[in-house]
Amino acid sequence: MSTIVLKKDSQKLIGPEVACSRSPQLPPPLIEVENLSVRFGHRDRPVIGGISFTLRRGECLALVGESGSGKSVTSRTLVGLAGPRAEVTANRLRLDGEDLLSIREAAWRKIRGRRIGFVMQDALGSLDPLRTVGREVAEPLLIHGALNRAQREAKVIELLRSVGIPEPELRALQYPHQLSGGLRQRALIASAIACGPELLIADEPTTALDAAVQAQVLLLLESLRNANTAMLIISHDLAVVSRLADRVAVMHQGLIVEQGPIDEVLQNPQHVYTQSLLAAASYVHGGNRRWAPTTMNEVLSNKDEFVINADNVTKTFPNPDGKSRTVVERVSFVLRRKETLGIVGESGSGKTTLMRMILGLEKPDAGAVYLRGNSWTSLSSAAQRSERRRIQVIFQDPFSSFDPRYTVEHVIGEALGVIGISGRKERRQQTIELLRWVRLDASILPRRPIELSGGQRQRVAIARALAPRPEVLVCDEPVSALDVSVQAQILELLEDLKERLGLSCLFISHDLDIVHRISDRVMVMKDGVVVESGDVREIFARPRHEYTRLLLDAIPGLPAKTSRWSAQDSHAESTATKLEQSEGVLEVQL
Amino acid sequence: MTLFKRIAWRLLAGVGVLWCTVTLAFVAFHLIGDDPVVTILGGEDAQPSKEMIALVRKEYGLDRPLSVQYAQYLWRAVHGDLGQSYRLHIPVARAISQQLMPTLSLMFSATLVSVFLAVALALLTAKRAPWIRSFSSGVELVISSAPAFVLGTLLLLAFSFQLNWLPSFGTSGWETIVLPTLALALPIVAVLTQVLRQELEDILELPFIVTARARGLSETRVRLGHALRHALIPLLTLSGFIFASLLGGAVIVETLFSRQGIGRLMVEATGNKDVPMVLGITELSALIYVVVNLIVDLLYAVVDPRVKGAV
């Protein structure tokens, strides 16, 4: 385990009035939770087994733990939305002295959205897809406020601007699916803070975001906290937590196993579970590469070994206003045998569209993709079908790529059918073999996707991708939805499989740490254009393009790791300043 | 631009559907093999003379080859002339337009009632206590499996003969439309409610619903303001089914309640082998079908903004 040296900047960022509130004459806490238990139905073990914490105005408490540890249930209980089957008991559950245990639904509704803002984890699913963003953001104002229609509309624009959304007038009229992930997340925050809540609960507010957007959202949350809002952050990302939180509570199996000031807990973790969390984090973010990459010269000498060759591919989509938008513009690259090419860029940079073209799911408007020297994108879909097996894909969210009614055996068996393995016995045998490759045993064959953990699902997805014996594996954010310890296992597995099976790999991610760890070469995309590409060590150590530098600086990171790539001193504050300068849109007025 | 193109394509496809319908009906009726001239002259009982038969055969153009008859029929249909009814001896178009209004008003009222009831029931029963759900879906199952004439007969027995609240037959006055509307609507309500409830229950699990609740929305607002619009999408998809049920149901219900209308006209025309009449009604149904589907297609884009780009 690596030692973590903390440089905490938040003290400086906190305004003087907040500093006062930490003097001995403390006001009563905003949230008081004592011995809170939540139980669903008549199961033996409660999901939350008696936890206690308090939270003051202007203070940020982080709940940390792996999925299933009870973090999200805790946060939902605080807004009375644990669900109809939940039995909530506590010695004390208070908001600003008011007892929340005995209040009725009507009283809850006056608290939700007005006094407690709630930001859900999944920004795509958390905005109603059939309503405009402006209408979604305006909804709490409509429910609670005394504003008229015109005032509400003005307030929405002001809110969208305050969370750093450029062109708020345009965005307010768009639908969630027309916004990138980062903008959606910020719109969701805008909706949660619309009525100026005393407490903001944010469930994994930055998990799905890339580094640059993540830094902006963190900055936004920081400024809210400095405006005396109490904040409860739920995250499995210790880097995010270390940047934002004053105190941290580590949850494990429904209990808070460790709680204290952030510096103390991170530097000197007492509980075994906290120690293992920190160890897992440093494995993902700081692990050594396990195999040596082929050097550029070696690679160049084998020119006939190109597996994929993209030549000036361009893709344009129509905008709602009738104009068109070029999402991928004249992108060229080669992927060589046994090589891993990382594609980095923030959401909206064209990564996904490029991936879809490589997979043959989208035809480029200009240029072409070649598969082993043969034209690939110009083939008819019938002709592509026979070649499809050569390129397989792993998605960020394997769950939605499985038929929920299929068992694991069925899922992998279907993929084996593609290469003509039809005998029931043979399929089963091969399926078990594939599962062994991804280090799962045959006992999960009869399970359905919903009965698998996140890590197991991703392993099954990998096994399915390997079933038709592909030459190229396209990984689209394969670990960003996973807990940090599971991330480490999956990455290790991917590295191992690539080496053993001689796969070429396209690795699409917004997480620069992971790209650095797994790729031989990297390609940085911004606004549909490749701004920089080359050997991964070279680029990470000496980024030439300003945007790459910005991305590298923007990683919130556990403070100790900055020296890893270069001597750059990029702690949170300097990142924030740079971002502010470069974007010019992050004005937070609350 | 793209919208215009899409409508143009759909209209073109609609013309194709109409053509196919007419052709199929034409072929089917000529496969039966009965002599239409006998029908025109009042059936076998009228015992028409040979000269009369020859005269009428010539007058109606039935002495020509089938292909010529078909071409002539198509040519006239394109110009809005559906021919003379063999039995009623008036133009088919006029006969249909005389009977159209009662059927349209019946179908319209049944559509309103069924959509309104189904939406209300689904909103009220989705994600409620288990006994409410099982009671509701049990009743739905019984109603949706009961044939329309059984349902209609039961309604007649209860409300006309026993309680004497409503008339059992006729076409004039609003009272006469109540029971036929219910007989036509209830099976549709049963199916729609099941689909809508399932859809609502799936939607009420989604994250944006939790977000909406976390903003302080009441249950009613969550259901009406957020969930309902999502649930309406499968309702649109089912509109083809709804229309087919209405049309099929109208035939039975109009006969059962002795109402005027296209349904009854169709039944009589089929019984009398009145080929031009049957062809005309078939064509009218196909036309309405095409129009309904076109409207539904356009409504998708109104209800779901994500559809706009797709063709």
C-alpha cells in the first residue's frame, strides 16, 4: 500500500463565516442521526444497522463504501424516500431540530426539494427524457416557490448559468438526450439547488464524468458548501472525497465502521476495511504496469500487422435547429496487433461516435475504416455480419447489454452460436472454459444478470466478448461504473487476457489514470478532432497540446500521486484556477 | 423537410395498402363462384328470365373478362365511384355515407371511453396494495376474454330488461349509444389497462421518478406529470389494435343492438353477396386504418422528443 500524503486546500477555500462556525460555540447541527436502522420486509439483516452522524451547515460529510454498503439507502432515508417497504427506526432523526421520524408525507413534501436537495447518481436516467431541461430544473420552483412563470424562467436560466452550463437559454429548451453527460449532471445539480436548500445530498455526483468536467462539478459543489450549505456526498471515489469533504464516514455492510476528519481517516485508517479501500484505490491509480509495452520502433517495423486502420473518418449529425454538427472530424489512426490504443476525451468529444463507426454500427460520412486491410465501413450490413465477430465490445454498463431473462449460460452460449458452436454439450463445455478465463466458476451458469454483482457482470460481458474469438476488443469505459477494488481486478484481468490471447484493444475512457495504466499509445480527442496522439508515457510526461495538459491537471487525485507522471504540481486549487480561466463560464453566484 | 418526406412516404405506402386490400377482396369474392346477376335480380326466389339475366349482365359489365372488370373497378374507385349496390340499387358511396355517421360516433365515443377509463384505472391501480391489483387484473381478464356479444347481451339484460334504464335498440337519441359504447369499449379497456399498468409500474421504478419525488412532488403529480406521458407511448403503439377491435366490434354490436351503421351494412351486404358494397366498406376501413396509422406516427414525435430524428 502506498503512503498517502495529504495536502488539504479546502481550509483555504472555506470562507471566514464558516471558519467561525467551527469555533467552540457551535450552533445545533442541521442533521442529527442517531442509531438509524433500515430494514426491508422481514429479512433478518437490516440494510442499515444502526448508524449515527451529525452534519452542520457549511460542512461536508462524505459517505464512503462499496456498492451495497448502504450508502444510497442512508441518503434516501434522509429525504423519506427509502421506499414503501422500508422500516425506518432511529433514536433520533432530525432536521434543524425537527423530528423527521413522525412527520407525515405532506410534511416530507415540504422538505424535499425545498430544504433538502437531492442529486441522484445516474444523470441520464435522473432527468425525465420527455421534458425539456428547463422544465425539469423549474419543477422544484413550481412546487415550492411563489414565483410566476416569467420569474421561474429567468431563475432557471440563472441557475443553469450558475452551475457552469454554457448557452443556458438554448440548453433550457433542449431535452436531456441532447446534452452530454457533464451538462446533464450539472442540470441535475441546478434542479436540486433551485430552492436554495439547507442540505444538499449528492449520490456519486461525479462518477460518470471525465476529469475536466469532474473538476468543474467539484468546484461547483465546493462553492455551494462555502455558501453555508450542508452537504452529504456519497462516493466510492476517495480522490473526490478527499477534495470535498471535511469529514468522512466509511460504511461497510450497513454500518459506519470508521468516522472522522478526512485527513485523519485517509492518513491513518483504523479499520481494516478502510485500509483495504485505500489500498484498492492506490492499486488502480498508482499500480505499475505489469508488462512492458512494445516500443514505437518495434511496432513500426511490423506494418502489415495493422488490425484496424481508420482513414480520415468524419461523421455529421443534424442539430435540432436544422444546422448540422460535425461530431467526428477527419480522424485517422491505426491499431496494431497486440497493441492497446487508449482514446481519451471528455464527454461530447466524439469518442462514442468514433467507436460506433469502428464497430460498423454507424457509417462515416467521409473516410473509411479498414479491418485487416479490407474496407469495413463500406460493406453492406449483410457482409459486415460475417466479419462482426472479429471486433467485440465491452460496455460501461454490461447489465443493460444483457437480456434480463437470459441466464449466464444462455448469454455466452448465444455468442458461441455466432461461430457455429451449436451442440448443447459443446456449448456448455466452451462456456465453462470461457468463464474460467475470466476467473468465474461454473456455479454461476444458471444465474440471471440481476443476480450477479457488478464485477461478475463485467466478467460475464468479457467472456461473451471473447466467445467468438475476436481479434480486437473495444472497451468503452469498462470499469467506470465499478467500485474501485473491483476496477482493479477487472483491469488486471483485461491485461492478462490481452497478453494470453494476443488481442488488440481499443480502450475508451475518461479516466486518464486507467488509460495510462493499460495503454501502449494514446489518442486525445476534443470536439471531434484528435489533438494529440503518441506513446502513452511520452504524452503523459510531456503533453504538447494545452487540452491534454488541462485533462491531466484536472484529475482530482489523491494528492500524493501527482509526482508520478512529471514534476507538475497540480493540486486542486491550481486546477480550479486553470479551469476557470480556460472555460470562463464557471461563475458561481449563490 | 424530413417530416414532409416521412409523410409523403407513408402516404405512398398507404395507397399501396389500399390497392392490396381492394385486390384481395375482389379476388376473394370472385372465387366464391355465385352468379352476381342472380343477386342483382333478387336471388333465386325471384326466378328471373334468361333475357333479364343477359340484359343485366351486359348492363353491369359482368359479361366481360375478369381482368377487364378488375381494371374498370380500379379505375372507377380511383375516381371515387365505388359502383352500384347489387341489392339496394343505389350507389355504394351514397349507401356508405348514409350509414357512416352512426358508426363513427359509436367508434368515437367508444375510443374516448376506453382511453379515459384505461388511463384512470391504470393510474389508480399501478403500484398499489396487492389486493387492489389482483382484483383489478382479475376483472380485466374476465372482461377481455368475454366475446363482445356475450358482454353486450349481459349489458342488455341488466340495464335494459331488468332495470329499464336504457333502450335496448335504435339509433336516435343519446340514450341509445350508451350500451353499445360500453359493449364496444369494455374489452378494449381491459387490455389497455393491463398494458398501461405494467408500463406505469416499470416507469415508476426509474431514477427520474425518484428525482421528481425528491423535489417534493406529490404522488398524484408524479403520476400525472411524469409517468403518464411515458405510459402513453405504448398506448399509441396499440392504436392499430384499438381500431381493429372497434371495427370488428361495431359489426357485432350494431347487429346486437339493431343500430344503423357500417357494421350492419357490412353484415347484410356479405349475406346478400352484394360485392360492390363489401368492396366499398373494405376499402373505407383500409383508408381509415391508413389515416389512423399516419396520425399515430406523427404523434410519436409529439409525445417523445427522442423520436424526431428517426425515420
